[in-house]
Amino acid sequence: MSLYVLWRMIVKEFLQLLRDRKILRMVFLAPAFQILALGYAANLDVNDIPLLLVDRDGTMASRQLVDRFTSSGYFRLVGRESTLTTVDSWLETGRAQVVLVIDQGYGEAVATAETPRVQVLGDGTDSIAAGIGLSYASQIVGQESVRLLGAQAAASGRTVGSVEMVPRIFYNPDLRSRWFYVPALLAMILMVMTLVLSSMGVVREKEVGTMEQLMVTPLRSWQIIIGKLFPFAVIGLIDVVIVTALVVFWFRVPLRGSFLLLIGLTMVLVLNNLGLGLLVSTIARTQQQAMMGAAFVLMLPQIYLSGLIFPIENMPAAIQKVTYLIPLRYFTTILRGIFLKGSGLDVLWPQALALALFAALFLTLASLRFRKRLD
């Protein structure tokens, strides 16, 4: 009998959701829109950097160096200046982000086997783009140095010994930042769709007055809780499938691990979110309070401290210890482990266990606070 009552409660919640077209659009269209918008925005690969040239040498050697910059695909030549006096205006207006300065005597130094020098200026306003641009420039100058050494050795008939570094990158050989960030968007979307929506579930019943009707029914507290949370768990499952399909087939991020394992461990995160959402709903009195509490008190701190966007290793030591109390930290490791490394449960079980313990804790606390009465 209790299972039948629970089933009718779940059916009632689903029917209530189906009547709300705004919720349906949010469930099916919002995740796709968010992953497309954020997927294209979450890309730190810098290409086509505006380059200003100040070539005060004008020799064949300097032109060869410029050709290396423009043919690399990293830089786009946007202008030339003869002196450094007008460089500031290019950087201030953003017309150029990197300036290549080749002083007089560069060609002569190359011809006499001396050490030629060039200067590269960068706009540090965008520290990430500037750092990557200077790194590209350093790589190109290094390649040109190797070429010049080889040419000098061939001209003199001598062999020049050198140390060659052969790098090998595992899991993301092209170092594509999109492979790092796009899978993480799955966690962010789930936080929005399950934590925020579930936090407003019970509060909505209070505001529209239907909670009073539930109080006079033979439903028990645990039946109301499961009935309210089960539809949001299904929403989370649907969103996982939609977002994963877009990540893999649209953005071409490899899913090297088990899709079923990804689904299973993601649903553990969903239980975390539902527990936190229910906990917020037992405290808040209005939907606005529930949404603000879920978004700004619970969701954003987890995103900032989980390693989802900012590396935990760069945080102060005290903050790094605090991150162990963030459930999303463990799911971040799970997510990237399954997508990029192809890790299985034999590797990810510590993170899965921690996530499950947090889910049990939050659901227990929320159930203890929940009462079948109107506060």
C-alpha cells in the first residue's frame, strides 16, 4: 500500500512538471544551450594573435624571422612601425597584443655567427593570452636559433652537438583546453538543473498553498521527500545524456571510459545536489530565497573551490584543505578521469566513496529537518 501511495505521489509530481512548459523548456533546451554557449567560450587556446612588427634591420635574416612568425598560424601581422615611439598606442587600443622588435644589426650578427637579439613586447592586460603569446614567440625564436646553428655548422663543415627534447603528452596530446573545460561543464549544468530546481520544490508547495493539502493526506514524510526529489533525479539523468552527447559528438571530446560508469557516478552527484536542495528548501520561505541560497551559498563556492575551473594546486594551503569538504572536487576528478584517461572504478573508487558519503550525509540532514507541517 505504501509503495502504491508513493507511486501516486511521484506521478503527481511528474504531471505537475509536464503542465509547466517553462520547466520543460528548461529541462530539455537549457542544458543544450548552456553546453553550446559555454563550450565555445571555454577555450583558452590562443591563435591568430594580433602582431605588430618593428623591423629596424630590414635584412634577409630579419625577414626570415618575420616569416616564421606569420606562417606559424599563431600570429597575424596587423601593422608595421619603424620606431618604438608609436608602439604604446597599438597596445592601448588593443589593435596589437604582441610586438616583435628586431633592432639594427640582427642580420650582421647572424652573418658573423654572433648571438642576435630580438625583443618581444606583450599586452599583460589579459595575462593568459599574453603568457601564451610570449610562449609561442619563444618557441619560434628557439626554432630559428636551431636553424641558424645548423646553417653555420654546414657552412663551416663542422658538426654542432645539441640536446634535443622529445616531449610526449598523455591523454591530451594537443593540449586542447576545450578537452579540459568542456566535460567540466556537465557538472556545472547539473548543479543548476538539480540543486537550484530541487531547492525550490518544497518552497513552491508552500507558496501556492498545496503543502496544506499534502499535510492532510496519509502520506508520510519520506514519501513526500522521495516523491518531490524523484522527478528531479530523472531530469538529471536526461541532462547527463543530452550534455554527454553534445560533448562527445559536437565538441569531439573523447569519452575513453565507460559511459555507464559515468552515468552511475553522475547520479551520485545528483543525489548530493538533491540533498542540498532539499536542505535549502526546508530553510527558505520563498522561492527567491531558495534560489539565492542554492546558487550563491552552495553552488558558486563549490564551482570555485572544486578545481573545475581554477587549479587547486594554485590555491593557498589553507584553502586547499577546505576543498576536501567540497563534493564537487571529487566529481571533477571522476569526470576528467573517465573522459580523458579512461579510468575505471578500480582507480576512481576513493572519489566515488567520498561522493557517496556526502550524498548520504546531505540527504540525512535534509530528511531530519523536513517535517510534514507548514513552518
